[in-house]
Amino acid sequence: MQPNDVVPAVMRHPKYQELLQKRSRISMTFFIITLILYAGFVLTLAFNPVLFGQPIAPGYTLSIGVASGVLMCVIAVVLIAVYVSISNRVFDPLIEAIVKDVS
């Protein structure tokens, strides 16, 4: 197959269309989850900054702001790990099948 024929062949491949649909749906899901979490964090900081300065419980020196900031970082790492896992299980086999069929 000529190099100029590869791109149209891949774009017509049914598994490529499946890959686009799955990747779009999963990416949008992760985007919405991330948007809700970060928007909630930022909006709480913007409209109720006193809350972030309070300790997490009476007698503790750790503030709600620091704890929620660390939690946001942990959630980001977890979301990345879940996305990579989904990518390895769902996207990679589809890409391999497309490459095998088009080559």
C-alpha cells in the first residue's frame, strides 16, 4: 500500500470509527469529572475562602484547604491511572487491529 493510501484506508476502517466513538465518550466522561471537581474546588475557594482556612477538625492544625488541595492532586493521579488502564485495555487493541488490517 502506498503511503498516500494509508490515511484514507484507516479513516474508512470500521474499527477506527469504533475507536473514535469510544475515545470520545471516555474522554468526555473524564473531562466532565475533572471539570466538576476542579470547578468545585476553585469556586469554593473564590466564594468561601474562610472555609479553606478552617482546621479539618477541632484540635488539628491541618486546614481544609490544604487537605482538599492534596486530595485534588491524589484524584488527578487516580484519574490518570484509570485513563491509562482503559487506554491499554480498550484503545490499544483497536489500534493494533487497524494497523494489522491496513498494513
